[in-house]
Amino acid sequence: MKQEADKETQRLRAKVTDAEAKLADSGATGASIAKLKAKYETELEGIETEKEEAQNAAAKAKKQAKQYARKVEEAERKLAEFEQKESTFNTQIGKTQADLKKTQQSVRDGELRIVELEDRSERLVKI
């Protein structure tokens, strides 16, 4: 009986030792899990920060794109106004050049008329 009790005690002690080993392993595993969890949470925070920074950069870029688009529209409007003024100016230049040619022709005609009148006058004086 004593032998049976000793065997039972040894068997129970072996079970306890095994249970303690498993408990130690699970404790180590739990610590590893906690460490990994902390690592991943830190990484997640970094990713979330990067995401927020990227969203802010995208919003800033979108705002700058809108400002650029407004500037382009303003430049296009000013260019159209300039082209209209240039067209008007070119039209006025064309009219002025035509008027100048007419005036030059009138002056030539007038000079010829003066020469003709001077010739007549000289002929009349001779008579």
C-alpha cells in the first residue's frame, strides 16, 4: 500500500511538474503575446499618423490645385482681354494707315495742283 501511495504521489508530482512547466510556458507565451501586441500597437499608431499626414498633404495639395486653377483662369481672362485690346489696336492702326495713305495721296494731289497752278500763273504772267 505504501508503494502504491508512493507511486501515486510520484505520479501526482509528475503531473504537478508538468502543469507547472505548461504554466511557465503559457506565462512566457503570454509575455511574448503582450510584447508583440505592444509592438503592433506602436506600428499601428505610426501607420495612423502617416495616414493622417498623407490626408493633410492631400488636402493641402487639393487647396493649392484650386488656387492654381483660379490663377490660370485669371491669366486666361487677362490674356483674352489683352488679345481683344490688341485686335482693337490693330484695327485702329489699319484705319490710321489707310487714312495716312489717303492724306499722302491728297498731299501729292495738292502738290501737283500747286505745280499746275504755278505753271499757269507763270504763263499768265508771261502773256
